[in-house]
Amino acid sequence: MYFADGNGANLTTEAYVAEAGMIASIVPVTTTTTAVYFNKTDESKDKIVFTHDNTTNATGHRVIDIAKALAECSNAGPHVNGMTDVVDLDNSIFYGNLSFITGLAVTLDV
């Protein structure tokens, strides 16, 4: 799975690639942010925080949409040659219905 934050993917935390099996959890952080944690080792995880609209009172938190898209993406292979753009803000590419995501931040070793 490929993620890019819209800043050119030329620095360490501007893009991130992970195997689907590395997903540890997907959790709502605030009404407008959702975090996805990826296992690196038994002791270390990486985190991507997505920024999105607030739909909590209307249709529920966006965590469900993000979780469904990541689950679907995880099962997309082998038809995608091993790599799927999930959220690429450099090129405005969004997997499934994830176009509501307006920002993402990568944090390594949380």
C-alpha cells in the first residue's frame, strides 16, 4: 500500500509504503482525524494520521470508511501487481471512496 502527503515524496515522512499485513489498528483520534498503525517490529509501529471531514453526527465517524477501504485494498492483489495507491495526495489518487481525505501525516517509530 502506498501513501503520499502531497509534498513531493522526496523526504522520509512524505511517503510511506507498507504491506497490508502490517496493519495493527485503525482508530479515530478526533472528529476530523483517523490514525492507522503499522507493525514494524514487536516493539515499534509507524503511524499515518488522515485528516478528513467531520461526519460524526450525520453518518458516523470516517474511521469506518477508512477501515473498509484498507480491508478492500488488502485483498486487491494479485491483480494490482503488488502495489496499490491508497492515498496519494501528490497525484490526487484515492483508493475507493477515500477522496474525502484532505491530508495525511506519517510518523515513524511510535
